[in-house]
Amino acid sequence: MKNRLAVAIKRLAGNSFLRSVSTLVSAGVAGQAILLAIMPLVTRLYTPADFGVAAVFGALMSTLLMVTSLRYEMAIVLPRSDRQAEILMRLALFLTFVSAAVVLIIVAIWRAPIATMLRVPDLEGLLWALPIALVGAGAYRIFNFWAVRKQAFGLIARTRIWQPLANAAAQLSIGISGSGPLGLIAGQVIGLVVGGKSLSRGARVRTRLDRAEWRRIRSAARQYARFPKFDVPAALIDTLSVQLPNLLLALLFSPAVAGWYMLADRMILTPSSLISQAVGQVVYAKSRDHVLRGSLLTSTAKIAALLGLGVTAVGLVFVPLAPLLFHYIFGSQWENAGLYAAILFFGFAAQFVYSSISLTLPATNGQHLNLVIHVMLLTGKVLALFYGYMQGSALAAVGAFALATFIGNVAAIAIILLHLRRCSTAARALARNGRF
């Protein structure tokens, strides 16, 4: 199903595929540059504990977002007719609003126990924003896939700039008033709502929701049931693997520890993820040609080696200077974040290389290995953080987490290369038999 999705997107983009990718990546870089540029101001308006509260909120939102629409939005690009795509869009929007309503009821009844359980008391009053964030983020994802179907890449690119601008404006203006974590969370929510609102202009669905329309929606839900059955579990595991430190560091230690980790994570992973997404999209775009030529293993191994050498060179300069850089750029209270960044760097570097070549798995029918890899990474990270908790040291937890991230992603790279080697062997055998 993911292969069909990728093929559909590439077919829609036609010969302008790489130009469209370049447009989206450029907008993403500009948007993230805005957020990184204001960070020295933001870190002086908010404390590490404020960042920790926002990190926990963001982790809850990101995790719940994986189930709100049951991933039906990913099917929007697949149908041949726009009418069927509109039905899928309606289904995804309906599920998103229902899920947000359920979360609103849970927040209304259990917000205090939830905040207590997570050991973040300041979160109690802020959980009211969670349903709004889910609607904004969910609508953005849904309308984004509709825009991809309609090849409205310019519209998507504009939202990737408007979102961080709205986020930055909210964080700075509210932070000046000394509002604590409210400003950070409000920035997240406002950015999501602005993005969803902007993209919704390109999706005009005017058919009434009568009984016949509901039958079509139920039929579409059954037809694309593979998304909730298979994509939701995989996406949940992937998201938990990313968001786990934000939740557990606050739960096991303190919001300040989670805040230091959040800044270190953001300053390393934001630029590296933009590069890995761009590399991964180009690798994916060219993967079919490499498969046909039997060179996918060789090209992927070369890319992994070059990226590994490049990020190692950066690390040799960055790691010794990280605590000092964070101290002077973000303020003295963020020196621990610099220490965390130094410890985490090579684990994130391995993750960067893996992410850059991971799209070769769906390109070669290796989705099952993708699920195995994410389960492996999640297990290792959980064990690492609990090891640090048993040691009673946040620094030990971060160190163990960095080691687990490094080993897990190196193992994931090896799994990909072994899989591509098997694919190459099978392709050569078929070629010899005249069936490839």
C-alpha cells in the first residue's frame, strides 16, 4: 500500500517531481530557520522546566495524532477519481473531530490525574489545548494530502513558512508577559491551526452529508482498511520511539531535564532531519532505476558511507564545543542542554544516516523490516532510560539513550544493506532466468 502511495505521488508530480521536492524542502528549511533564529530569545523568556512541560504536551499530541484519523488521510492520493478522494477526506476529518471530542471529555474528567501521573502538575490547566491541537494538526495532515493529490505544492510550501511564523510570533509575544509554558504550547497550537486553515482553502467539498454519502464513507473505510490495520501500529511505534524521552525524562526525573533534552534534540535533529528528508526523497525517486540496473545496494552503501563520514567530521568539531556554545547562545541555564547535545550527537548521527536511506525499504517491499526496526529501536530506548532511572542519574539516562540510539540505528543500517543485498541476488537470479 505504501508503494502504491509513493507511485501515486510521483505520477501526480510527473516530470516536475524533483522541482516539487526542491520547493517543499526549501520552504521547510526557511520555516525551520525562523524557529532556530528566534531560539536564543525564546530560551531567555522560558525556563528549562517550561520547555519540559511543552515537551510532554507535544509528545502527547504527536502520539494521539497517529490514531485520530486512523491514517485514512494517507489514502487520499490513491483513488483515480476526485470524488472518491473527497469521500476519504471527509472520513478522515470526521474521525479527527470525533477523536478530539473524546480527548476533550477525557481532559474534562481526568486532567488532574493525568498531570499527576506524568509528574508535571503545570500540565493540568494546559491540557484544554490538546483537543484544539489535535484538530489543527489532524486537519493540516488531511488537507496536506489533498494538496499533494492536486499538485498544489506551492500552497504546501507557503504553509510551511506561515506555520513557524505564527508559532514564533505567539511564543515571543506571550513569553514577554512571563506566562510560563503557556506561550510555548500556544505557539504550537496556533501554528497548527494556521497551517490547517491555509491548506483548507484548496479543498472545497460541497456535497451534503446525506444517508447515501454516509454509505459511501463506510464503503471507503472498508476498502482502505489496511491503513488503520497496519499503518496505525507502525506509526504509533515510530512516534513513541521519537517522543519517549520527552515523556519519560519528565516522568522519571523532572520537567527541567526534559526541557534540556528538548533543546538539544531540536538543535541537532532539526537541521539533520531536513537534510535526511531531502536525501531520502531523492533516493526514493531514483530507487526504481537503481533496482532495474541492479545497483541499489552499491548506491545506497555509498550514500550511507558519505553521510557517515560527513556527520562524523561535523561531530568532531561540535561535540567538544557544545556546552560552551549552548551557554553563550541560549543562556547559562542551558549549559546542561549543550552537554546533552554532545552526548547525544553520534547517536543522532547514526539516526540521520539511517533516515536518509530508510525509504529503500518500501521501494523494495521491505515494509515488514521497517516495523521490526522501529520495535527494536523503541525497546532499546525504553531499557536505556529505565537504566538511567535505576542509577538515579539523568546524565546516565541520556548517555544510555545515546548509546542505544547509536547501536540501534547502526543495526538498522546493516539490516537495510542486507535486505538490499538479498534483493540484488534475487534480481540477478531472475535476470539469468529471463524473468526480470
